[in-house]
Amino acid sequence: MEVMVMARPRLPREAQQRFWRLVRDGEAVVDAAVAAGVSSATGQRWFRQAGGVMPAVAESTGRRLSFAEREEIACLRAAGQGVRQIARQLGRDAATISRELRRVAPSGRRRVRPYRASVAQADADTKAKRPKPAKLATNLVLRREVQARLEHNHSPEQIARRLREDFPDDTEMRVSPETIYQSIYVQGRGGLRRELAKHLRTGRVLRKPRRRDGERRSRIHGMLNISERPAEIEDRAVPGHWEGDLIIGRDHHSAIGTLVERMTGFAMLLHLPDNYGALAVQEAVTVKMSQLPEILRQTLTWDQGSEMANHIQIAAATDLDIYFCDPHSPWQRGSNENTNGLLRQYFPKGTDLSVHGAGLLDYVAAELNNRPRKRLSWKTPAEALDQLLCQPFNPPGVALTG
């Protein structure tokens, strides 16, 4: 007896589109795969096969039916609706719907197979492939020229520019920098050997996706950017404005939170013995900040790390206005970065930070706060803070009246 085994339909193109958009927006490959509804292994395979280069599948057009529309067609068809009814509901031409329903109808059989969105999408993806031979795979002279220049450590942009200068009358000796990159990184593009990547400035085996301007999506819902922070905070003339961050332990399994007051440099350390997720950081920040008088609880500036996902709850519990730095801009938290550097004397990189108890963290913070600082005229942060709390504070531009 012959047993028919149906092949599993390919994953919808929209899953790949969502995966690559998330990667472009800064998500890790594994996280992007899960968010796109595929396994982490599938996401890593897509990334590895593409060499880290976003393929054309990531760009969708409104002309073609989407997987969501195909699912809607399947539901409406199963409910007994006709072609014109489905077309009206989807805002598509009736001919488009009719053609789509014929996509999975086997010819020469009396029994019509039910329309399945996944099968139709797989068929559409297969028929949409129109592979075009890569230029460096078909032009041997050009490929040898590009390869020789790469071996002399010329960048793809330098090669593309110089080819125009060296072969001004030969249009076949023209190639774009992106074509060179893709010929190195993308499997199946042909042309250049993957090991030529070592001659590029980065030397990466896989290309790192580059986000387009303005396309980064923050992982922190409802955040306020540092650009919205009041300008008077910048000159450190007003107390109560803090900077925060985490120092991370071995294999990213442990962390210690750091808080630094901008005016005095006074530091507090957050004990995170179990994990440094959003809830743990929320509780630790709330406890530490609640110990301070109101004058010292004005604002907090933090990096765009997921550990601050509960910033709204922190702000409500502590009366702090919380702002977030731009991505990859540690200088926007200069006081905190300097303190984190000092803390590595006590907590070296590559060590397990979860073994340190709250008492030790308070001891280390006290030692830092009793170091004299040049910018404080050799006072210590503890002395500066004590002086601030013991004497009336007169903000710049505000006159005290008797």
C-alpha cells in the first residue's frame, strides 16, 4: 500500500519579512526569530545563509496578496462566500481572488481541494523567485580584478570608484560596493570567496545588518528621550539628577545596578542577586530611591536596556522623571560610565557578580563616596552630599527671600 506523505508547506514570506525587519531594528537573531513566529534555529539559518545581508524577501509590496489576506480568503471561502463577496471585503479585484482560488485547484480532478492559505503562500513564494545571475559570477575579468584588489585590502567602495577611473570606457568593468559585499557574504550569489571577508576592515564572517535612518524602534514602551530632558540638568548645578546602568558579570548571568548623582558624584549600588530583569531592577531602584529626601529625587537617565521596561512603575513609585539615552551613546551618562570604570577595580570583568551580598555593595559604595574628587575641589562625594543636605540650596537664577 502506497502511503502519500505531504510535504510541509514553506514558512510564509511574511515571517521572513518580520524577522529581517526586527534584525534591522536591532533585535538579536534569536529574539527576532521568536518574535516572527519561527524557531531560533530557523532564524539563525536564515541569517547564516544570507551572510547577515537583508535579502529582497524582507521588502514587501502592496501589489501581492499577503499571508494575512490569504488566511482571510480561506476563512471567508470556508464560510461559503463567493468570489465577489470576498473581493469586496478585502478591497481587491474579483479577478485577483478568482485567480488566487485557482492557485491550489488541481486540474483534471472532480474533487476540488479546499483553499489553504499556507499552501497558497508557499506556491506564491516559489513562483515569485526570479533568480538573476550575479554580475561577479558571470564576468570573469571583473571578478579577477575585484578579487585582486580585495586581497590588497581595498574596500568595496574604493574598488568600485577606482574601476570607473581605470576603465572609463568599459561599462562591463563597473560594479557597485553592495554587489561586492553580497558576492562575499551571501551563499549562492557566486563570484567571490567567503574568506575574502578577512580583507575587509571589519573582518566579519557574517555581515552586521545596518538600520536605516529613523527606523530604530525602541524596545522601551513610552520612553522619554534624553533630548526632552531639561537643559539645566546638563551643567550639574542642580541636585537630584541621577544616571543609572548595569555592570554585567560572567556570561551575562549576573549584574549589579549603579546609580550616580550628577552634581556630587554620590553613588549607590543595586543588589540583584537572582536576575537583572525588569521586575528585579524596578524593585531595587524603588527601594534605593525611596531612601532619599525629595530634593534628591528629580530625574534618572538610563540606557535603553530592557531591564528598564517598567520605568513607568518606577517613576510612579519614586516621583522621578526618567529619560533614556540615545543608542550606543555612553557619553550621555558620563558620570555613570566613570563610576562603572572605578567599580571594575572591585568587580572585575568576567566574574560572577551574584556572589556579592548587599552588605559588600554598600561597603564598596561607601568607599567610592569617600574618595576625594578633583571636580569637587578635593571634597568627597559624601561630604558634598552632606553639605548639600545641611545647607539651604539656592538654584541658579532663583533668589531666596526672607
